[in-house]
Amino acid sequence: MKTISGTLTVFAVTALAGLAFAAGGKDSKKGEDLFRQHCMACHADGGNIINPAKTIGKETLKASGISDWKGIVKVMRNPGPGMTKFDVKAVPDKDAKLIAEYILKTFK
């Protein structure tokens, strides 16, 4: 009985981990799609066509004091000159977080 119980436990944990991974993959794809829709025109390949010194790569973000998704969303909500402002109507909070997480994961 212990072997069957142990096997079932391992199976259940593995299945749940697989579901969590699949869900994360779906969010990542949605973040990419949202980035393409709202950000890609100015930030293709992590660059910046308006101000080339302000890319969205990790080092540039870090130099600007941005180290997590919240910092990116803050800039989306209240950007500097030259960047489109993305309020909650334009990009809901959940979508803004997905975009920010995609940026952090994608651009070095």
C-alpha cells in the first residue's frame, strides 16, 4: 500500500507541476502578444526608436532603478517625454504585469 500511495503522490505532484508550467507558458505567450500589440513599434528587440539610450534591457532598466515588473508598470502608467502613456483603460493591470514580466524575461 505504501508503494501505491507514494506513487500516487509523486504522480499528483508531477501533474500539478506540469499544469503550473503550462499555465506559465500561456501567460508568457500572452505577455509576448501584448508586448507586440502595445510596445513593439517603439521597442523592437528591446531597443528604443525614440530615445536609443533608454532601451528596455535589464542593465538599462537597473540603471534607471527598475528591478521588477512593478517598476516597468509604473513607467508604463507615467512615462517620460516621448513615450505613450498606457493607463489602466488602455492596458489593464493584469496585462501590464504580463508585458512587464515578458520584458524582464526576454531582454538582457
